[in-house]
Amino acid sequence: MSSSPGRLTAVLALAGVVVAVMQTLMVPLLADLPSLLHSDSSDTAWVITITLLTGAVATPVLGRLGDMYGKRRMMLVALSLQVAGSLVCGLTTALLPMMIGRGLQGFAIGAIPLGISIMRDELPPERLGGAVGLMSSSLGIGGAFALPVAALVAEHFNWHILFLGAAALGLVSLVLIVLVVPESAVRSPGRFDLPGAIGLSAALVCLLLAISKGGDWGWGSTRTLGFGGAAVVLFVAWGFLQLRTAEPLVDLRTTARRPVLLTNLTSIMVGFALYATQLVPPQLLQLPSATGYGLGLSMVVAGLCVAPSGLLMMAMSPLAARLIAARGPKVSLLCGITVLGAGYGLGLTLMGAGWQMAIFSAMAGAGVGLAYAAMPSLIMSAVPATETAAANGLNTLMRSIGTSSSSAVVGMVLAGMTIDFGGTPVPSLDGFRTTFLIGCAACVAALLIAFFIPGRARPAETLLLGVVRSPRGVLEGAAVTLISKDGQQTGTTSTDVSGRYSLNIPDGEHVLVCSAAGFQPEAAPVSGPGEVDFTLSATGAITGTVGVAGALLIATDERGEVAGSVTSRADGSFQLPGLLPGRYALAVARRGYRTAAVPVRVGDGPVRCELVLVPEDVTVTN
């Protein structure tokens, strides 16, 4: 069914919220995981780590598969795995099944960049900015709203309900995507780079294990240094392999473009800065007031105090869209980072009451909303449409690496700056303030990098559209390739069920080539945006002789429809071109000869058929 832009945006944003719920529902359970899963704390920490690892691996892989085989299809795969993982977690009390379930849930993180890429393919330009901002911020929005609900359930009901509820939300999202979201016709056909996927996965696993477990293993331990060193070696080897692969998992040449590279580096720093806004307020709000700085609030009330961050992220989406349309995504990114940094600075003095933490959370949400809305726009303006899912997936991965790095640093700071409270070490007020200062420093670093991102310029690419037809109607699955004047392929896609295609065309002169099995290829020169339609002629033909001139030959297909006709030449030969592959009945008629018919199977080329007409018997009647 066709869907309006508003309905499409709502359904895709809901998928992002479902992913956020999956991540947030663990927060109220963290302290109780050892008793809930009957394991020690070092083992139960893997319940969090495994989701981080699978999400990091799945995001770029699903992005590339989405560009190749369909973004909607891969989004359904990601959410289906999330539902399966939620059900596993909701039905177990053992550590190993919980780790398996959380690992499956991690695949859902890849749905965010896939949804953003679908928006680029399907939404009109005037609706794209706000929709992308909403989708990009959906993780924060869903997390802010899910935290108090998850806390309420964890405090008063069976904790398994959290996972079963996440499974139900995932099923709702799956059904809505099937009903509302169309499959994009923008594809990048080719062969999947399996060695590249394995190499990137291994490198990411080593890097994230070193970052996330370094605090437990010791930052100078052999295990941490070993995984860190292995990550460096694997990333170098993987990059070398990608540069020498015809169809790489990640196009490093595109990634090295200044707008893409600097945006990804900025994403790391913003992701780093974001983490403290999620970790510090709940802890400070829940610490006993007897510490002298804790506010002694319940988990539910603490969740409500940080909920304004989600409200402001949602409110910033349309504002960011207008700002991007008027001044460009770089301005929105700089404004967002500035607001987030100012929030950290103000937060140093807003630690004395719940409403003060709510103000800090609101400022952080506003800053993140503006920044996250700009990042996909910066990425998509610098890469071809056929690579948007992979490019956005890599950008999402950069944010995750920043968040994971911040988790390790913030965790180390809070663990090292404590006071004794009733025989238990708890983070000190200086520790919280140091964390805020680190977040502010990350914002300064992000600003310095973002200043060097190229400003708004005339779009380097515009859209080329068209329809491909055959003699029988529109043609699905036809390959459409754009080739530059120096012979380089600059874009490729295939037609959808309605025969339509769309490609981004860079500046300059190009040749557009259209081909399909069983049809004669066609080409057309293009030098800018517009519409170019093709009508492909079938390459199948029947040739041969009938032995007499002037015989009428008629080919009918399996439906009984006439596919073509011709009259034999003076030498009795004939050629019946333009036939699609299939089975035909070839009938021959000539006055004075018996009518004949033979079955003929036509492939991609000509098939020869020799016929001999028999004269009619003459009967004289008086």
C-alpha cells in the first residue's frame, strides 16, 4: 500500500524507539543482575557487553546488505532478531540464554541507519530534514521515555515483563513496516564482501572488548593490551584489504572524503559527550541524601527527572530541519554541540535538586537533538544514494564507539573518586563534577573538528528518474548503470515492480545504460537531472525457411496472444524478431498449401526453424 510521508516517518521512528526501549530496559536491572541470573557481577557484565559487540558488528554489515538487497528487508531482519532475542530473555533466568538473547537484540541497532536511508529514498525533500532528525534522535527519545516505565515495572512487577513487552513492541513495529514502508528501488547490486565483514567484525570485537572490559581486567593487563594491539593490526589489515577490493563492505575512499571523515570523527566525540548525560543524573538522583549531595529519589522519580531530554530531542527535530534548510547541516551540528557543552557547564552548578537535573537533561536533549539531526544530512550529502545505508551505518557505529569509550572513562573516574558510605564506596560529588568536565571537554573537541567540515554548498548530486518498459509492459529487475565519460561506474540500481528507477547523477557528462536478460541493451547520454525512459526490445527471434515465398507466419504465446507475424521472402526464408524468452506456437499459412503449426521454444537469441509446406490436394467437382 502507498503511504503518506507522515505515516512513513511515524512508522520508521517507532522502530527507532523500539530499539531504544531494548537498550534502556536493562538500566533498572543492572544492580540486581547477579542475583537475578545466579552469577557473579563480572559474568553478568557480559549481558551488556554482548549487545554492544553484536550491535557494532551488525550495523555496517546490515547497512551494506540493505544497499544491495533492500533496506526494508534488512530492517525487518534486524527487528525480527530483536523480537527473538527479547523472547529468549523473557523466558530465562540463566546467564547463557540471557547472553544469547541480548546478543540477538543487539542486531536491532542496525535498524536506525536503515530507516534514515529509507527516508532519503522515499520522502520528498521538504519533509526529509525533520524526519531524519526524528529518526536520528529516536534512540535518545525512546530511552528517556522508557526509563521511568522500565523502573516502574522493575520495582513492582516480574522483571521478565520488560523483555516480553519489548518483544510485543517489536512485533507491532514489524507489522507496521510490512504494511506501510515500501521497499526502496535504490540498490547497489554486487557481491557481498564476506572477508571484509569478517575482518571488520574481528577488529571491532577486539577494540570494544579492550574498551568495555579494560576496567575489569586492568588497563595495563596483558589481556587488555593484547586485544587493543590486535584491534590496531586488524584495522590496518582490513583497510588494506578494502582498498584492494572491487566491491568493498565500506568504501574507504568515500569515507575519507572530508565531509564524511570529519562528521564521523565529530560523531565519536558527541557520542562520548552524550554518555555522561545518561549515566550521571540517575545515579545522583538516587544516591541517599545522607551522603550530603545525593537526592534520595526513587528509581521511577529519577526516570521522570531525566525524561525532559526525550521531550526536547523530539521538539528539536522540526527546528533542526528548518535550521538545516536555512543555513545547512553544519550550522545545526555546531549549535547542537554548543548547547550540549553549555548544558555541561551549567550542570556543574545544577546538582542540588531534581528540577535542576531536569533542566540539565533538557539542555542535553536539545543539544543532542540538533547535533544528531545534522549528522545523517552531512553524510547523505556526501555519498551516492546507493551507499547511504552503509554510510549511515558507519556513522552510527562511530557514535557507539564514542559512547563505549566514554563508558570506560566515566566508569574509571567514578570508580576512582569515591567516598565511604556505610562501608560501601559510592561516587563522590567531585567524581560527578569531573565527569561533567570531561563531557564539556569532549564538546570542545567536537566543536574544533566540526568547524573544519565544509560549509553548505550546491548539492554535488541530483536525481535521475525513469521507467523501463518492454513490449509487454513495465519491466521489473532491469539493471540501470551510470558511467562517467572516463569509463568509471558512478551509480547502479535496478527497477522496482512498477519499472521505475532512481539514481543520483554527479556533475558532468555520463552515459546511462539499461539492460535486462532477454532484451537488447539501450544507452542514452545524460548530463544532469531529469527523466530518462527506456523501452527494451526482446532479443529472441525465430528464423528459418518455409520453401515458398509469400507465406504468412504467426507466433502466438502461451496465453494465445499474437506475439508477432511476418511474410516469407522470395527465397522462402523468414525472420520473426522481438520475441521474449518462452514457448510459442508458430503457424504458417499460404494459399494452395496446407496450414501447418509447430511448437518453438525461444531463448535469449535467435532459434532456427525449418518448415516444409505441403500442397493441398485438388478435387474437381462437376
